[in-house]
Amino acid sequence: MEDVQGNLVEQDESDGCDKPSGLPFNPRLRSTRLQIQRSSVCSRAYFVVVMVFFHVYILNVIALLLYVHYNNGPGDLVSGDESSSPPVRDSESNLPHPAPTSRELHVEDYSQSFRLPRIEGIRVGHVQQVSLVPDRTHEMKTLSLKPLLFEIPGFLSEEECRLVVQLAQLKGLMDSQTTPPSQGQEESNQPLLTLSTEEVFSLLDLNQDGFLQKQEIVSHSRSQDGTWLSPDNLRQILTSLEACPEGMLTLGDFRRVYDVSQRPGRQRIGKLHSQFKQRSKHTWLYQGPGSHHVLHTLRNRVISLTRLPSALVELSEPLQVIRYEHGDFSHAHHDSSPSHSETTCAHTRLAGNTSALTEVSCRYLTVLFYLSSTEEGGETTFPVADNRTYEEQALVQNGVDLTDTQETCGRGNLRIKPTAGTAVLWYNHLSDGRGWMGELDEYSLHGDCPVRRGVKWVANSWVNVDPDYQQQARYQRLVAQRHQAKSGMEDHYQSLSHSDLHQDL
């Protein structure tokens, strides 16, 4: 009770200090003033809480926008030299890239992240619509799933086919024939000289110390004429060399490796390439800046069809035009090559491994254009398309080689008759499961049947991709730097007037 009374006294005293002099005390006025003070305190606290929540919300929105920007925005193809897997996007985002319109290569394409999209085959016979030119759609039919192969009728018009043929004739065609040997002659891939194992060892042993080092073997790696060493021999020799603790091969070690590699059963590997024969004429047509508008349009159409980044298509090989006359053919072969540690891609040799043994073709896909129709023969054959399994030994049945299109063209699983304007697309490599190029698709084995009547004109458009993602990135950065330097020099000289040049002279 005393505490309560003391509080009441303090309140009265304080109230007394606040009351103006000369006015009577009004209890209702006092209670009203106290309520106003409490309400203002609550309002300030509520305002502070609201402002805190508002700032937190703004910060969260900014953080979310930054996260989306740095995860989905343009980035480098690779981050330095770190080994990181390429970005993979949903299939729904694989829209065709716009066709290049400037006269120069798209330098900005080299700094954009990308992957290698693949067209879905669905099933054999499936037809899907593709948009390649304005105000028109093309039908693309799945012909095979192994390899993934499509046919697009009407890809080129008759006038475009005729112009490409005329450009090839103006450029001039060269013979591309490796005719098979006549009876009683050795095959063209056989050694010109018969060398013993000791003689091969002596040729490789440059310093004649009785041992083979890696550098001595690598120095002979570019002898690709098949006179006495094949890429398969080199691969087996190097494998044995790396297995030796001393890092050297003696004559005895070399004899065991070389003699085994020379056995007939062991030489089946790579036989398709070593025994490849064809008879035709061909030329190459440049499709870059300054080329004929039809060639430029054709390349842009390939970009739209494949949905690949334009930089890859622009930096690939020129367009190859081939003429097959009566009796001309090509045996079954692969357009691309399997990748090994001792090989490097020919198109990335600018940034390649100088110690690589051989340069090989790295062609992710092939787009074949029929520029003319044939009256009889000249079909493109895929001997093992959609086979349940693939084995090289199975290509020879009852003494008949299915890769020999001269004799067994009619036995191929799939044959495509040449029709002017039709395009055929197939993938030479499988996907590695992460959006990049994987192993060679062995089912892409194909050849050309002999032309019986008429003339066959075709064109090949290859898209080159290095299986090594980092290597492809280094190559494109190098090309981009050279392109920028070249453009800078051109701009510098174009900015000089005639008077300036006269004064400098």
C-alpha cells in the first residue's frame, strides 16, 4: 500500500508540474493526453518494423536479379584453362541462331557459351517441320537412328544447284581418284619396300644408340604414306614405350611389339581408312566474306538447320563439290576420325599439341547436298545403318566386303537415291552426355555406289569440332584475336586519306 501511495504522489507531483497555472485539474484531459502519447510510441515502432522489412525485401530482390544475371548471362566459353564441363541447356532453348548479316565473322560468337545441340530423330519415318527460309517450312524425315540421319527435300532450289555447279566448274576440278589395283598388282596401301623389323628399328633409332626414345618415334609420326609404318603401328609402339620403366625400347622389346602389330588379324583396326578407294573429281568453294551470295546463303541455311553456334560453322572447312561420272564411286568410309591422345584435329592445329603424332579430321556432322539427279546408280549407301551391333569383322561376309561399293552396293541397309535439291544430314559422332562431342559413331559408315547413267554432282558441308572442349575454346579465342587485329589494321588503313598516304611516302 505504501508503494502504491508513493507512486500516486509522484504522479500527482509530476502532473502538477505539467499543469498550467491558474487552470483547474481535469482528470479527463489527463487520461486523453496519456493515450495520445502511447499511440505515438506504437506508431514509431510500427514504422521502424515496416522499413526494416521493406529494406530486406529490396535486398532480396537485388540479390535474386544478380544471381539470375550471372548464371544465365553471356559468359566465356571456358573459364581460363580449368577443366569444367560445358553448360547444358534444355532442349526447348535450342532455337536457330540468326543468320549472320555482316561481311565479317561474328567475333562476339567466340565469347559466348554454347553447347552442341542435336536434332531428335524420334523414330525412323518420323517427319518434322523445320524453318530454314522466310515464309516457308521444310519437311525433315528421319531415315535412320544409327547413325542419326535425316533427309530434307527441297533444301536447295534448282537455280541454286545450278549456280553451285557452275562455280565449281569455274574454280576447276581436280582428280580425287585412288583406283583399285588391277589383278596381279599390289594394293596401293601395301608397303613399297619390304623392310625387316631390324631395318625399321634402325630407321627409327636416329642416334644409333641401340635404344628407341619417344622423341625418335614421334619424329617419324608424319610419314602418313604407309610405306613402312602406320598410325596403328605407332600407337602400339608408344603404348609399349610408356609401359617400360626406363622409357626406352630395346631391339628385343621393339621386335615383340612390331611383329605382333604386323599380323593380319591385328591390322583390321584402321583398315577402312587405309583401304579407302574412290574415283571422282572435286574442288573446294570458300563460303566466307566476299564469297558468292549463294554460297553465303547456303552456309547460313546450314546454321539454321543444325542449330549450332554460327562460329563453329563459319570456322569449318570450305564447301567440297564432287562430280561423279560414269563408273565413279567411293568405298564406304567414315567422314570423321576417332580421337586418340597421339592425334590432333586438323582444324585446331593453330592451337594444337605440337607433339601429336598425326592430324585427323574432326567432323561433328555432315550435310550432303545433291546438286543433280542421276538416271541410274550413284546412290549414297549406309551398309550398317540401324544394325543391332557393329563389328568390323562382320563387314566381310562369305568373302564379300560390304565396304566395297563397286561389288556390294546393293547389299547396304540404307541407300539414298540422288535427287537435285535434297539435303541429307547425319551425325558422325555420338554425344558425350554433357552436351559436347563424344565417340565416333561407327554406324555412320557410308559410301557412293557407281554411277551407271548420268552425272552425279554433290556437295559436302562439314562442321568441325574438336572433341577436347578446352582445345576448341583456345582455337576460337586465337582466331578471334587474329580477326580483331586484322580488323584493326584494316580500319587504320581505311581511315588514311590519299593526301596522308602521299605525305607518308
